[in-house]
Amino acid sequence: MRGRGSVTTGIYDEASASVFPEYGNWAAGFANANSGTIRNSYANCYTASRFAAGFVNTSSNEISGCYALRRVTTLGAGSASGFSEAASGIKNCYAAVSNGYSANYRIEKGQIHYEDCEYADAFGVFLYPFSAVAGENCYVLSWSENYIKEGQTVIGAKAVTYRQLRDEIKMAGLVKAKADGSDTKTFSRLLGPVFPFPKAEGLVQYGDWPSYEYVGAEMAYFEVYKEGSASYSVGFYNETLGLDTLKDDRKIFLDGYSLLFNEEYIDMDDINVQNLIQGSSSSNKKAYLSWMDNNTGGDNNVSSATNYLKSMYNLKDNNGTVFKDSQFKGNLTYYTNIGGGKAAFEPDSVYGDKPVALNLDGRDGRYYFRILPPAAVVTNAYVEEDSIYQELNVFVESNYRDEGGGQGAGASVEKSRTFYYCPHFAKSLIGVGERPEEDGAPVELLVRTSRQLCTLGFENIAKRPNGIDNYYSYTFRQELDIPLGSDNAYAFYYSDGAPMTSRDGRPRQNYRWFNSSIGSQNSPFTGTYLGDGHKITGLGAWSGGPTDLPEFSNMSRFNVNTPLFGYLSGTVEDLTIAASSISGGSAALCNNASGAHVKNVIAHDIRLRPNNLDKPSGILAGEAESTVFEDCRIEDSSVINDQASWLGGAVGKMYSGSVDGLTLSGEITVQGRRAVGGVIGQILSNKEVSLSRIQMEGTAEISRFWQTTEAVRTGAFTMQPD
């Protein structure tokens, strides 16, 4: 059974729907006096009287597997007891209430008022956190409104923290709420969808509960879109919260993970998270983030930041102009899931911007959008060796005022909320308090932007020997076309305004320029990359970047001449590589394929100009061993260096494996010094290589410096071995 609502003694006036207190003697949330047996029940009430109790005042028989929530108030010359005033036979019960004294308690038009409520023993008043008599295996929550000092004696129960009551305490007859929220019905948008404490088995938990540790923030993946010359918008995603306003047909300017701060939570008195969400305020340790980092000699340490969360108005465009400095010009908007349209970005004198309307977990609300720091999100963000999830904590110090206006008399309380998410890829599952999946491994990781693709470069793996290399055995699915060349709309600056600076005389790989291949000789890519028919364009160096900006003045070119994969021992399927000019590299898809499977890969408009005269080169692979190329296609592409050897239209040198289905289409040119082939430059005679279903649908020119062979629209085409 359950009891909910308001329980008080007084005089009810029907005309005004109000209760004016009289010093009636007894009131309790569930039953005032009990002589029977009560099991697996709860009371979630505002209880007020001379002698008030959260669950029962007196009892002469068993009460087990029960709990009391909310508030207990004595009106004077009596007592306020969290669970019971003087009941025997209590076992396996707990109280999570605030209890105090108010001389002016009243109910007017359905609203409860107790402005003078005190959370300390007043003259002639007794406050019992749990009971005035002993109980068996009973507990009381020590929180900001019922603060119990360490070592303080509590009659009838043991004082426990919010986290202990939530995660550790076991009581017969009480169980955990269902993870899907089906047996939790809360009213406040400031609370999560699942009751955190033990609950009565078989009953639905109705009503709210103490929010001692709750921080009013949710996490979401976001994308900023560039929709015009000076027009930007934002889309959000969190599968668990039913939030998806991403747009697949927009150019992505920025992506990452963000915190969404509930406006109602921000408006609470004495919640110091204001210091965290403002774009420019002095550091204040009362509100900060912390996450695992790996930037000090390989040791995993905790980094923290205050006032580091940035808003849209902190971003820079690719001309180096801060949005705020341009006075918010440029039509900044949000895609929302309320009303199905856009919400305009509104400046605000306090926070820089106003909150955006979103529906999270089926509830409408208004949320401040704040971008997580680059150190926690971009390509070198740390993840644990046995996981792909980053742990991020939000801490705020609070003197929480509850919904009735009462304030805790104890010390300030530090609240925290822990999120787990995969920072490097799109649309991660997000866990609150625990990893999203028990085995720590999703089926697929999603790739939508150049930042996410750059994460996989071996340059990042080398810097993070414990963590990011976990990714090389996973399955990736590309959801959008990804441009890497000069037409890439992605930001030159991340949210902190830091530019993509050079490293060792070239742009370092971080979130914008692709400068190191996926997989190295020591750590080959062994997973699966599913292109889903999408393209990657712009591999190879390009000039004409932001050379007029001081931060980039030392750069003459962007990207490095490198293939998509360095060392591939996994699978690549349904991917198109196009519009790429690689001067100095040995392949467009991969340098070295060993034990790999390349299926339904299209190479279109590839210009490969190798400069290592002793290294084999081919559009799909420089070298291949024990590798299967299946149903691939090469269109309007060329491999040219008159002084180089082992050049092939598909593979430079093949040691073993097969080509089962390959189409050469359009104008194909392969030109080198020796060992030049339309399909393979050289097949080693002591290895087994199978070629089948090779077709040509265009013109192929295959030449060595003393010999040229041309074939036009024939059904099959092969070169004699060198």
C-alpha cells in the first residue's frame, strides 16, 4: 500500500480550499496508530501536526519493508519523526525525509507554506531523524535538509549517504526500481525517470524524492551545421532521452558532446552551477567538471576545469571571428523536438544566451546548451584500456532549497552527476552513474564527421597506448559523406577558440585535417569499417587554406599525402573514396593489406603520384597478402611515376589472396618504370593469387617507360607478368 499527498491537522475552509492549523495532536503519512501488520508499503507525504511522523506514529506490531519520503513538520510543543514517533516492531525500513518545526504552517489554495521552518531542535520541540525507539536493520538518509553530523547518534536507525542508500543498502521486502522506469511515476522534471532507492516490490512509486545528489544536467551529442555563408544551427541526440534533432542533409561545422542544464534547476536558490555555465566568469571551485586525462607522461590522472563550458556565442567561424563579436549576426538557431521546427538563438545579459526548448524523456523543458571542453572530447581524449567510455563528472556545491522554500541548516553539500560516453564518435550511448552496457562494448561505433574519422589515425594511437587503440578491433559504420579537402565545412577552431596549429612543420591531426592513416605496422586495423555507400573525399594535401589568419601563417598545405588506412587486417565494405590527389603516398585505400577483406569499395577520381621508388603502389593497396578484394570498382583514376616500379591500377604488389570481381571504368592510367599492371603491378610467382571476374568499361592506358599498352572497352584485360 501507499500513502501520498498532504496529511495535517487543522480546520479546512472549503471556500478558500485552505487549511488553517490547530494544534491537533497526531498525524502520520501512512497510519497514525497500528496494531496489525504492515509490509511492503510507503508514504510520500507532507505531514504536519503537533506529533508528526513520516509513516506511523505508534505501533504494537510488525512494520517491515516500508519507507517514508518527503517532509515531516511539527507545529510546536511536540515532535517530528522521519519514520515513527514511538512504534515497536520496525525492521527493514528507511526514511528519506526532511523534518523540522514551523509555527506558521498552513495550506492555502492547495499550496503548502512554512516560511519559518527550522531544521534544528527548537525549544519544546523534538526532531527524530528516524524514530524515538529502536528498529532492526533500519536506515535514515542524511542529506542537506536532514543533515546528520558524523558520529551523531540516531535513534532507531543508521544514518547513510544518498549513494549508500541508492547502491549499497539491502532490506528484505524492498527491491530496486525497474531500469526502464515502468514502476516510477515522478512529477518534477528535475528528477530522473527511475526511483533511485529501494522500493516496495510490486508497487508503482508515485511522487518525487530527495534530490540530494542530483545535478540538473543531461548529456547529449550535438552537431553544429553551417547552412549558409553566415548561418549556423544546432541538432541534438540522446537515444535514452528520446532526443534526435540531427540533420543528415547539412554541412557539419562542429560536433561533440554537450551538457544541457535544466532552467528550473538553474533558477533554484544557491545552486552554484551558474558559475559553470557562464561563458566568462571567474573560476569558482563550487562548480567544476572532472574527467580522466592522459597528458602527463602517460599517467592517467584526473583533469578538471571550471567555467570551461562554452556556448554557441563562444564559437569562431573559419575567418576567425567570434560569433559574439559579430553581435550574434548570422541566424543562429536550434533544431528542437518541440513543435517540430527551429528555435532562434536569443542573447542573454547574464548567461550569454537563453535556454532552448527541448523534450527530454517525454517531458518539455528549457535547457542551456553548453559544449564540453576539447580536452574531454576531441581526438586525443582519454578512454580506459578495457572500455570505449570516458567518465565525466559534474560537481556543484549547493545549499539546496526545496520546493517548499525550506533550506538545510547543515554544511553546504557537494552534488555530483557522473556520465559515461564515447567521446570520439557520433551518437554514443550515454550512461548516468554507470557504463551504458555491462560488457562496455556497443555493436557499432558511428562516424559522421572528419573529427571522428581523424580519431582513428595512428598518430593518436601512438600518443594513447592505453585507450584509443581499443578501437582498432571494433565495427564502425559511416552515416554520412565525409569531405576531408578544402570543401570541408568543419571548424578551424574548436569551442575554446584554439586553432588547429602545426606540429613538426605540418598541421597536427586532431579534429580537422587528416594527417595519419588508420592502423600502423605495430597496431593494424583489425575491425570492420562499413561505409554504407557513403563517400570519403579529399584525401591528400591541399593548399589555399586559412593562410591569412595568424595562427595558420606557418602552414602552406593542409592534410598529408596519406591513404585512409595504413595497415589493414580487417574488413572494409561499401565505401567510396573519391576526389583525392595523393602525391607521395602509395595508395588511396591502404598502404598494406594483410589478411584483409575489401568488398564493394569504389575508388573514383583518384590521382596517385607515388614518390618512393622502392615501394609498391596501387589505388586500393600498395601491397597485399592473404587478402580478398571482392566486387570493387575503380573509376577515372591514375597511378603515375615514370621512375617508380610495382604500380597497379588496384594493387602494386600482391603476395597471396584473390581479386574476385573488379571493374575498371572510365579513363584508367597506370604509368611507371617496371612491373606495371592495370590490375596488379606484380604477382610473386611463389605465391597463390586468384583473379576472376575482371571487367573493363572504359579506356585503360598501361605504360612502362619503354612500352605502352592501350585497351578500349574489352570484356577482360590483363598484363603479361614482368
